[in-house]
Amino acid sequence: MAFTFLTAEWRNLIFANYAIDRRVLEPLVPYGTELDEFNGVCYGSLVGFYFQRVKLFGALAVPLHQEFEEFNLRFYVRRKSEDGWKRGVVFVKEIVPKAAISLVANTLYGEPYATHAMRHSWEVAADTQRIRYDWKVGADWNFIEVKADAAGHPLVKGSEEAFITEHYWGYTRRSSLKKGESRTSEYEVVHVPWSIYPVQDYEVRCDVAKLYGAEFVPFFEQPPHSVFLADGSPVAIKSGATLRG
């Protein structure tokens, strides 16, 4: 039976979406899933956002770990189940500023978390808003920043924004005690559809080679296919199946 192991609010999510050759992503695809495409394109997204009101098991608030930034690189997969296709995400790396979060995520859940110094700024005016997330790589600060409309609009069904934000499952490759066995953890991310804020201008500075490897560099040297801001919402993370093969 599924249980909720984390609740939180995700706020002010910046998505910068790049086309990535499937040959680079395929070695990272967890067992039991396959790459998901939008109009024939495999996307990788750089995502910056803010965690608020974090609670474990829906009730336990850990002191000093209830609010923090996250920046990640993720791509999109799907899994055929008895109920139809489940569309999900796989994380290449997730950056947070709290070492304890990385330790728990890496040890218990096999998630690829790393700890870096981070900061953020939100500036909201009458017609525009500026949202920015910074993370430190070595001695250098990287960042993702957008200037967006202050007024948003509901998610449009079938749009690229819907494809990017409406992957409600996560898949993580796990080690196995049995030789030759593949194992994947599945979890569900429950939230309402987010409103979208059109971006007027953006800037991304990310040391892709140091964070993700040289094979990713050519794809992030090109402009992103799209950049948008989503408002976010309360979320609940629930346990799912374990896939073995």
C-alpha cells in the first residue's frame, strides 16, 4: 500500500528546457521505463525552485530543514502499467544547500543529491517579476534567472508546458543485492496543475561539464527550446512500485 513520505510546497519553479540526443540519455534510463518525447524531442530541463513547509510522513517538521532551494537537471520517461502509461522524470543531479537532505536522499532513496551553497531572490512588481536561483560550483556562482509576467495563465492541455510539468511519477535506478538483477524505485508526485507565467527575458549560467559531464555540454551550448515560470503548489510524495528484472 502506498504511503506519503514527504509533503511540502514547491514555489516559483523556473524551467529551462533543452533538446538532448537520446543516445546520451539512454544509458541513464532506469529499468522498466523508456524515454518520453514531445513532438519527437527528448527534453532535459534545468529546474530551479523553492521548498517550503517540508514535513516527513505528513507530520514531522525537521528544524532548520523546512525551507531551502533546489536546482536540478531532469529528463522524461514513461512506463507502461496495467492502468496505462505512467509519465515520469529521472534526475541526473539534484542540488540542495543542506547536507542532511543529501545524505538521507542518497542513502535511503538512491536519489542523486549533492550539497552546494545556494541562495535565491524574488522581486515582484506590478507587471513583472524576477526570480533567480544561485548555486556555487567550486569558487564560482552559477545561476538561473527569469523576468516574467506578473500575471499567469492556466496550463494549456497538450502544450509543451503541460508535457514538462505533468510528469507525475519519479523513477530512480537502484542497486540490487542479486547479481545481474536490475531494480528501479517508483514514486508518485501529487499536485494540482500549475499556472504558467510567460518569460520576457532569461539568463542561465551553469557549469554543465563539472556538474553533469562533458557529454551534456554540446546540448546546453545551444539556446533552450523554451523557458517558463510556474507558480507551484503543495505537493505530496508517495511511495510506488519496485521494478525488478
